[in-house]
Amino acid sequence: MIHLAHNRSVQEIVRAAIQEDVDAIAISSYQGGHIEYFKYLVDQLKSQGAEHIQVFGGGGGVIIPAEIDEL
């Protein structure tokens, strides 16, 4: 497990994930914006040939069923 701490950009997360050859990324979102952030993260992984890395999202907020479908 690699812990990058709080407030990391998508670029920092993707770079670290690829460098460390991870199988998955877990992200928590407490302040909204998770749809855009998670989608951007997945798009960046795909654009860098790392679409095999799974992304898990959660946090203190609620992800409603419609958002689950979108993600």
C-alpha cells in the first residue's frame, strides 16, 4: 500500500500508481466533486495505458444510485 496523503492532484495519483505498478487506487471524497474527479482519474489512467488499474471511491459523503450508474 502506498499512501499519498490528502489533496493530491489526479496527475500525482496517476504518476505514483504507474511508477509503483499498483493494482488499484482507493480515493476518498468528502467535499463533493467526486463524479468529475473520479471520471478524470479513470480517463487519465486510460490515456497513459494504465486502464488495468482499478479505482475504488468512497468517503464521508453519499454517492447516490444515479451517480453510481454514471461512475
